[in-house]
Amino acid sequence: MNVFRQEALDVLSRHTGMEPSEIDTVLSRPPKPELGDFAFPCFQLAKDLKKAPPQIAEELAEKIAGELELLTEARALGPYLNLFVNRQEFSRSVLHAPGALAEDIGKSSEGEGRVIAIDFSSPNIAKPFHVGHLRSTIIGSTLYRIFASLGYECVGINHLGDWGTQFGKQIVALKHWGEEKDLEDLDALNDLYVRYHEEERKDPGLADEARDWFRRQEQGDAEAIALWEKIRETSLDYFKVIYERLSIRFDHYTGESFFNDKMDAIVDRADELGLTSVSEGALVIDLEEHGIDTPALLRKADGATLYMTRDLAAACHRHESYKFEKLLYVVGTAQSLHFRQLFKVLELMGEAWAGDCMHVNFGLVQGMSSRKGNVIYLEELLDEAKRRAQEYMNANVDKRPELEDEEAVAEAVGIAAIFFSDLGKQRIKDYNFSWERAISFEGDTGPYLMNAHARIAGIIRKCGIELDPDADVTLLQEQSAHDLVSLISRYTDALREAAKTCEPSILAAYLLDLARALHSGYKELRVKGEEKKIAAARLLLLAVVKNVLASGMKILGIKPLEKM
């Protein structure tokens, strides 16, 4: 918390009898910058004081006027008491702060020694990366970077869909219509899988053959395991290329198969605790008395385990391995019932940390398409984004500088368009994707943020003066300068709030506000040709804005460019 806000909390506490922590929850920003820097609502005092809120605000303004140091004015505006900071001191505290020009601006150590484990992306092997896994990948990787920026030790887990009856089908397809070389070609494997389903409609006996191959796989048959391992290896190599393209990393690729030897212990433990019962031959845990109508299925009638069993084993393994403070599952809202069951069963099994598990759910995305049709794979989508970005840049070639690598810029712009289209919305909401809107350099888009950053980079290159970290920033008298300084001061708070709510859109909205404030004020804050000290102060302000934009964009998975 900055010292200006702390002074506001302390002085208000002395004259209202409220605790500073209580005041902190209601102390907000006025709707317009010219109305002050903090606004305290007096409604909650009206009942005890038996006075109207506007009168309380007037009286408070008179009482605290002589006690202000870092704040310069207390002004009653209707039912609110608005407080104004000393702008010169405020600018110094923000722009001369240690690390204001460092790459790790806004970062903190508050999470040091605490672990956040995040389960995200989790595509199915033997298939190209479907766009349906994109939201989990984008949101999960962004949360990883948000928590890491606050000092937490993050553990990124890719829980691959690498086990199940589909592999029996895949092996049958390979045996009937494939060649050995197909094991190293993911497109060929996918085509074979599609063909299997076409052939099964003609010959239902293939289903028995597939079940037999999966049974052999579960029993450790050498040939079945060797084929499965090769399919998994080919898939994982392909996925890693996609993740590299997106600058996303994982600490562990522990898919469903990893927990094959850990599920019996979970089932035995649930039995010993008296949690299980048999329903139509299946082993279940009845959760009706806990408000969940659907029982949790641990084992099917034929003895096969299910997702619930694997997820229980996975959660226990993760807590034992990482001692996490939070375990986040970044999975679509459609799986809400599964996670309610999972967390309740963990609780019933006596796991005190069950409450530290959280389903970070998200809505659906509609409208994503490429030129190849309706079944969209991520690689096609990224290629389409790059192509459209290149077209947009070529159509506006007279407005941009000479670029050393146009293809790399188009790639970065395309990825920014896709990522920000997702992260700019509250994650729980469904949204309609629009190429025209996403790729635009105007409006609430990733390219708009990139443009703001590149615009400052251009000013720094062309202004004709050197950046002075000790410039006299008390010369920044413009309202637009104060607006930017105020926004810079709130960067770490935006990261904290995004982490607290697992809501990346909070950071996205903050960066848009900063970019808008820059675009509104950059003409007024001209550097080139201005008086030397004023130019130096403005250049330092713009450089810090650029630094915050770069830091926040990287956290969102967007590459900040010097030219575009």
C-alpha cells in the first residue's frame, strides 16, 4: 500500500472511529480524475451520527484539513469526502521509486515460500491440438505468470488425456489401415482415428477388438504399451512445438496414465472410511446429503476406473509433492459438477486441504474459424491470425515504420489478437470471437496495447535527449501526466486483485486504461523540442508507462514490440 493511501486511511480512522482495514474496503477512486484521488462514502456513518451523509462529509473535511501532509486537500462532494494527493510528492514517489525502470516493475515477494499449483491446457494425445483447449491454455498460463509476479512458486501441470479406450481404437486402426511410419505423424494418426469410427459403423465387431487392445494395454502387454508410448511421444513433441510458439511452459506433463498405479489405494481408502456403496454394479460415493444429487463414480461395473478416481489420486499426489497453498483447475464451466464432487470427496476423505482446491471455470467461445472449415485446430488458428495480421499491416503500410522482420511482427500481433480477445473478457462469460475486432489496432484489443508500447518506443528513439532516471518530475503539472502517474501506482494492486480472484481480465482492463490514458495525453506531453527539464520529466514518465505496459503484456502472453 502506498503512503498516500495509508495517510488517507489513518486520518479517516481518527475522525470516524472506523478501523483502517474497514475504511480500505470502501475507499475508492472518484469517477473523474479532477475530482480527487480518493473518495470516502459517508453513508455508513449516517445511522450512528444521525446526520445526512453530505453534512458528515462537510464536517469531516473541516476536521481533517489541518492534519494533511502527503494529502493536500479534503473536499466534500455530496455524500463523499474526496481527498487529493500532493502531486509533486506523488510523482516523485512513483517515478523515482526503485525499480521504476526495471523489467520486474510491479513485482513483489509477498508470495515467497508459498506454492500455487495450476492444472491447465490438458489436450488429448493422438489428435492435433483442438481449439477447444485454447481458453484453458491462455487463462492458465496467464494465472501462472500473475502469481509468479507476486513471488509465488508456481507449478504448471499439463494433465494430458493419455489413457482410455480411445487408444484401443487407435491401435486397431493402425493394425488394419496404417503403416509404421504413421506412428510419427499426428495428422496420419488423427485420420486413422476418424477412419476407425467410419469403419466401426459398418463392422461393429471392431469395437470388441478395440476393447481387447485397451485391456491388453491396461494389463501391461508389451506390444500394446510400445504402441501407446510411441503415440504419446509423437503427440507430446507436437504439443511442445505449439506451446513454444505461444511462449507457454509447463513444469510437469503428468497425464492420466501417470496415476494408473495410484488409484487402487484411493478406492481402498474410500472403502475403509465407509464412503462407498454399490449402485447397479458400479462403486460410488453418495453425496446427496451434501447437496450433490449425482453420486461420484469411482469404478464402473466392469472394474474400470473413471476420471473421478484419477483426479482424486492426482490431487493427493500433488499435495504430497508440492505442498501447495492453492491447487487451481482451469477447466470449462461444463465440468462444474465433477469438481464439486471431487472437492467434497476429498473433504470426506479427511483431506484438510480440500478447501484449498479451486475450479477456475470459464465460458464458451463462439466464432473461431479458419479457411479450412468448422473443425478448428490451434495450429490452423494461429496461422490464420498471422495471415490476417500481415494483411492488416500491408493495408496500413504507410502508417508504420520499416520493420526488420515483418513475419515475426505479424506472428506476435496475431497471437496478441487471440490472447487478448480471451483475456479481455471475464472468464466465466461466453463470448463471440470476431477476427475484425480482434486484429484491429484500435479499441479494446491486444494490438492496441502493442501499439501504445511501440508509440512510446518511437518517442524515445526520436526525441533527441537521453533518458534521465533522476529527472525533476515535479515539473509534470498536466492533468494527463497525473492520470498516468496514478495508473502506474496501481499496477501491483491490479496484479494482486487478478490473483485474488483468479481473473486475468482485471489486469487486461488495467492495461487498457493505461493505454487509453497514454493515447489521450501523449500530444500534451510532447517531448521533442520542449524545454530541456520539462522534456526530461515527460520522457521519464513515458518510459515508466512503457515499462509497465511491457511487464503487463508479457504476463498476458503478449510480446511488446519496439516497432510495428
